Amino acid sequence: MLLIHRRAQGAGLDKPPGGVLGGLQIAGIATASLGLPIGGALVGVLGWRSVFFANVPVALIALVATLTWVSPDGPLGRPLRLRETASRLDLGGIAGFALAMIALLLFLFGLPTANWYLLGISVVLWVALVLWELRAQTPFLDVRMLVSNRALAGTYLRFGLATLCLYVVLYGITQWVEGARGVGETEAGLLLLPMTVVSGLVISPVSRRNLVRSPVVAAAIACLLGSAGVLVLGASAWIGWVVVITLLFGLVMGFSAAGNQTALYSQAPPEQLGTASGLLRAFGYVGSIASSAITGIVFHSSVSDSGVHLIAWIMIGVSLALILISVLDGTLPRRTVS
């Protein structure tokens, strides 16, 4: 996002480069979504360890591409001392966030056995993290920006809620397909391919027009419809319903990614666009973590039809909250023009 913003400024553009933003989202969604069927095929053929080795060539390609095409930052005005480097990176904030999240995850994944001391430790660590970040010169988690920029905070919340439901489908529903319907890893991954295609088709026209409000609302409505569709899943249900549900969540993925990223491009202060973009991804990962916790708790003992229906009701509740937040947000423009 920061590289795109700098290039747009250099080109004298007075509005967000919708086509480029759309291309960025399509690339991100395509690689993330294709990872599931590719991972399923690798696990089915070569075993689970192969998915980690597959990351090695991808990382090397990314490294070469970065060194080749990303312009150097330029020389520093003066050499940075180790302490100053640690301050700029906010190593304390990174460590605090990691510890607070680990404690929370240990509590969640231990359910239904409630280890309340872990929850207490997590709460204390989150409070300490906020206090630390309020004093940090370059905070890892910019609490001040979240509090002062209501429009941007709304974008983060919408993206996190949509991502939560999306990852429940990516992880939870595929787990149900494998456990309750006896579908193999490769086939379960292939059931998700239509989602990738639909999201890519949606992102391009939405991003090129710099639309914000309509795609955000459409994502929330599609999320509710898809979540309600999960209620029809069962041992005797037509397997094609899984494809229908993933198609709906392809719309969620495309509309949410395009609308919220375009909104962020204009809502975030230019000098903080890099940090703001990172926070958007962080909220997406929080939604992913929450989805893992939900599926882990519901499927704690076994993967069952009643469990997938309980997940559906949770998703419906989240979707209704997403609709209210999207429709009632008066800061959302119809489209972004500058």
C-alpha cells in the first residue's frame, strides 16, 4: 500500500489508483485461497511436512522480486544505535502483543475446560500493551490512531468480522466436509476454488470505480446469506450446497477486500499509510484466529452436524452485527475520489 501510494503521488494522481489496488487484492486473495487446495493436494500426496517445504521457493521468489523491483529506502541521515533501532521497531510492543495473544489462545483452545488464570494473564498483558503503546514513539499497535480516527477504526472492525466468518468457512466447513462427509483433503480443497474465481471477478470492477459503501454493505449481506446457508448442511445434504456457500463467501471476500482497502487508502493519514495497512492485515488475522478458536471449541470432541449448525448460528450473529455496523456507518462515502 505504501509503495502504491508513493508511485501514485509520483505520477500526480489525485484519486486512489483503483485498478492497482484491485490487482493487489486479487493477488493476495488468489494466493491465499489457492493455498488451501494446493495444501490439500500436497498433504494427500506427500504428507503434511510438504506444505512447509513448499514455502521455501515462494519465499525465495519474493526475496528476489523485492531486491529487483523495490527501490532502496536511501541512506540514513545518521547511523542508528541498537537501542534506537529497537525503539523504532517497537520490540516491546511486538513482544507484548505476542504474549497477550498467546495467553488468550491458550485459554480459548483449552475450552470447554476454563483455565481462568490464563484469561486473567491475557487481560493484564493487553492492558499493559495499551499503556506501553500510548508511550511508544513508533508504536507497533497504534492505539491513538484507532481512537482518534473513527472511520478507520470502523473499517478495521468490518474487515475483522468479515474475515472471521470467511475463515470459519475456509477452515471449519472444510473440516466438517472431511470429518462428517468423509471427503479427502485434496477434494475438500478443490471445493473452495470457485470462491477464488468469484472474488477475483468482483474485486476488479469494484476497485476500478473506487466504490466503498455499496461493496461493504453487499459483503455484509452476502455474509448473512452464506451463514444462513450453513444451516442446511448435514450428513444427507447435497454436497453442492458447500459450493453454493463458498460462492457466496467469494462475494464476501471480494466485496469486503475491495471496499475496505479503498476506504483505508483515503481514511489513513498519508504518513501513516504503511502502519494503517499493517493494522488492517492484523485485524484480518485476529478474525482468522477467532475463527480457529470457534471451530476448535465447537469441534472439540467430534465433528458433527449439530456442531456445524452451532457454528452457523454464531456466523449469523456476527453477520447481523456486520450489517448494522456497515449500514449505520455515516462516515462511509459512496466512493472515494481523493
